[in-house]
Amino acid sequence: MFKKYFHFLRKSDWILWLATFFLTAFGLAAIYSIEASAEQPTFSNFQKQLIFFGLGLVFMIFFMIFDYRYLKTYSIVIFVIGVALLSFVLVLGTTVRGTRGWLYFFGVQGFQPVELIKIIMIIIVSNLLSRWRAEVVRLRHLLIVCGCALVLLVLVLLQPDFGSAIVLGLIFFGMLFLAKVRKSFLISLVIIMIAAIILSWVFVFKEYQKERILTFLDPNRDPYGSGYNIKQSIIAVGSGSLFGRGLSLGSQSRLHFLPAQETDFIFAVIAEELGFIGAVLVLSFCLLLAYRLLLIVSKANEDFGLFVAYGIIIYFVTQGAMNIAMNLGILPVAGIPLPFVSYGGSSLVVSYIAIGIAQSIRIRQIEKAE
């Protein structure tokens, strides 16, 4: 039995494992530092993140051992579960920071279904595209793929969670690009989406939803809200200098000028306390993670695994780039976590699930080559 499990460990990508562990370690250090600066530190978030990390490891190992090809077999069932979760959260979910996207269990621990939906989007689109041999040549096929993706996107937008909707949209379009969809189809799809956005703005969105979108596009409309967050983040990043101020010694985080320190702006905390060196290390491990996933894509020996691994790369690169750009003031605040680093059980566990699936693809590649 143990020999069988050792077989999976031996054939997995240990460099990919190390990249995820180091990123998680940076996140845990930053969360500990934030809580240590409180007047009466309880370290509750740090302890919870450790539990989430342990849970993530369990799921990662499970999905690494699990044959990823079964995800294709049950992709329709997985898609239905995703739609049910998003529908359920719209009815009985809890609103946090203007987004009705959380399910709370026993009133204590929250779960954000949209994080799991990102993996579900990858699975259902990979199944449909691989079924048609990686080249969608018929309009009927493209409409089916678009229809499935649109259902998930609309349910996420109704929360409304614009940041996650952008990530889902980029995952979808990135996978269509890999599938070599006709340019005329893609152009038509973009035109339809623009028309749908305009019509929704006029006839569907309520005033408070319009205001959230305008604030998302222009943070200066809300100088004491998202605009304030970005300004404080830029100050924190700039004040870190080369080696940083030291853990728990960053003025922006220690004095709580920087909101959402442990989630949206954890990269700014790391840059302030560990300096340019710390920020570069985080970026380096992010790039290493993407590179190791790219190697899995390059060695894919069947279409479904190729699309899934490619979708996982888009998922991590998109979220990482958006979060860091948001911390640097390049993009507006979108509520996108930095994978493996930001505090949050939903994001951390789902990120480890994605790594487990990628490891499963790699292991089956090696087994098929032997």
C-alpha cells in the first residue's frame, strides 16, 4: 500500500510542490506579522490559515492520486453542482463587502463557492473542447461551450463579483485561443458580449450595481474606499525599500492604514516588511510555479489533460498578475486573492486542488510514456 503511494510521490513534480509551499510560507509569515502587531494578538487568522493549509494538502494529495480523467467523465455532473452552488449562494448566501458570495456553516466559517467555480469552468470547457478534438470548427459546438461558460459568468455577476467574473472570462477566452477557434467566431463573441454589457447596463443593473462598476473602473470616485486602499498600498510598497522594515514593523500595516491587509493587499504587506528582496522572491516563486505547469502542458499526451493544465496556468497567472497589479496601483481593487499567499480558506484549498490535478496529469503522462 505504502509502496503504491510512494510511486505517486516519486513521479510528482517536487519543484512545483516547493514553489507552492514557499508561497504559502510567505503568506503565513505575513498573516502572523499582521496579527502580531495588534494590541492583544490572538493569532486566530494565522491558526485558521494553518488549518486551511493542512486541509489543502489533504485535497492536493487526494487529487494527485485520483485519475484526473474521471473529471472528464463526470464533468457534466460537476458543472451542475457548480450551477447549484452559485444559485444557492444567491438565495441564502451572506453579503460581505457588497458581494453576496459567501456560505457560512454554523455561523462561524465561510465558504466562497466562486473559488471552486474557477476550477469547474476549466473542467467543463476542457471536456467540451477536447471532445471536438481541440478545434471547434462548427458554430453549434462553440455556442454550447459559450452557453456553459455564460451560465457560470452570469451567476457570478449577479452576486455581483466583478473581479472573479473577469478571471473566469479570461480563463474561458484563453482556452478558446488554445483550441484554435476561428477568428470570426471570436470577434462575433466579443461583439455579443459588448452588446450584452450595454443592454445590461441600461435594463438590468440597479443603481448601486452601476456605482460599484464605476468605482471599480475609477477608484478616485471613492477616495475613502477603494481609492484610499490603492493609495495606502502604493505607500506601503514604496516604503519597504530594499530589505524592508522587518516583520510587524511596517507602519502602513502595523498602524492599520492599509485595509484588507491579509487578503487583497498582502503583497503590499510583504513588500513593506520584507522589502524589494521579499517582493522579488514572491514573484520568482510565482513564475517558477507557472513554468513548472507550462512543462506539464508541453508534455501533454491527450487533449483533456492539455486543456486542464493550460486552464490552471491561466487561473494562477491571471489571479497573481491582477492581485499584484492591484497592489501596485496599476489596476483598480478587484477583490482577487494572491494564490497561496492571501488569507482565506476557499482560495487556499482550491489552489491546492488545482495543483493536485496538475500533478495527476504529470503522473499519468509519465506512466503512459513508460
